[in-house]
Amino acid sequence: MIKSVRPQSEILRKYVDVFYVFCPDGNENISYIAFPHTNTAISFFKNTSITREGDNIHIQPIEQGVDTYSVEILGKYTHPVFVHYNGGFNEIAIILKPLGVNHFFREEFHSLAPEIVQNLNEDAWLQFASTLYTSPDFESQVSLLESFLLSLLWKPALDTMYHAIEMLADTNTDYSIEEVAMAINMSVKTFQRHFLKHLACTPIDYKRIARFRHSLGTGLMAPELKKLTSIAYDSNYYDQSYFVREYRKLTNHSPKALYDSISVLDDNHIVWKIR
């Protein structure tokens, strides 16, 4: 079972896309493929074992006398990630918009999350995890999440980075990295350094991921109305062959194969490929 909800707080909606809870059945094994995204995620777990083997993440329940809690933070990646659940637990997640994570930590995002996924060993977050799991239902958990995030919220100086990601994600104009750097009055090297700190990837990779996500949304929302060439041009790919090459690099699938096999869950809020 998966359920998601948008933040109630207008302030948080600037930085948080959605909260979700995922509860595999106790006897259910589920694997899915997660594809590159401009968003990131922070997930809470209780009494689980999480192991990482390259691009594979294995999550399963553990039984022990004392409850344990863990918090995982997702970094950036430019290839598919394979997640394997052995049921019997629930995951409570915060899906953060691009740059959103920077408003809840004083440490730079790239320092917090240099890998695809890692433990978030922050005392305040681990202590909150134990409180979160005392709530009886998802609605009350969301209320706790919102209060917790609002208590951490701060306003770092990110106006230039917000302008940069807006330009990089623009599918009407193909801005070069040099043009974006010039627009925010930085040298290319300074821009790349600041970008990596706050978004945990290079501007080029962010542009690729943003373009992919735009085309994915276009292809999934109206596959019967749009041909692949139309989707490619709408998302600022140079031609269909380049479009297909980029999809194979980012997803290991051609666009058509991906659109035909992907799972759109919980009213289009979550896009996975269930294996």
C-alpha cells in the first residue's frame, strides 16, 4: 500500500513536493526501479535492515527486543537504482523539491548526501523518527512531519541557484552552462562549485535529468496523443535518436519500452517501474 499527501502548510509547499507512506504486506516481496529525478527524498524506518550493493538497495524488517530507527537521505544519480523490499514494515518519506533540502540543514547537501543513498546521522532527525512512529496513522504523522520541518526551516541565500535551475529546466530555450553562469554573475567554475554544493550534481547532469523528467511527464500523461518525436522536441531534445540515447543512459530502456512498462502510483504522484 502506498499513500501520499501534499503539505498543508503553504510555506512548506515551496520546498516539499509530497509526503508518502509505503507499507508492503508482511509476506510480500516487491522490487522497483527508481529513475533519476531533480527531487530528493528523506525516508524514516523502524526496525529495518538496509544494505547497499552498488545500485541495489535491500530493505527488510528485523526483529529485536529494542526498537531501532533509521533515516536515509537520497543523493543524486544519473542511472536506474534498484530497490528491493521484503515486506513487514513501513517507510515514511519526505519528497523535497529541487534545492528544498537546503532549507532544513545548515550543512551543504553534497556533504550530507555524496552517494546515491546513505544514513542521515543527525541527532535531531533520529530523535524525531522515534516520535514519528508513535503516531497511530498517516494523517497524524504528516502533522508531526510538518511541525518538525517548520521548526528547522531557514532561508539560505539561494536566489541565484533557483534562477539557475529554472534556466536549466527551461524546455523552450536550450541555455548553455556558460549562459546560465553569466546570467547569475558567476564564472563557470564558481557556478559549478556552488551548484554541486547545493544540488549534489553538476549543472550538466541536472539539465539532463530535468529534461528527462519533463519528457517522462509528457509521455505518461498523454501517450495516445503524442508521438515520440513530438515528446522529444517538446522536451528540447535535438532529435529522436538523441532522445532515445539519453533514455537508454538514464533508464536502460528506450522511451517506448519505458512508457509501456512503467507504474504510475497514487494518483500520478509516484512513478516507478515495478519488477
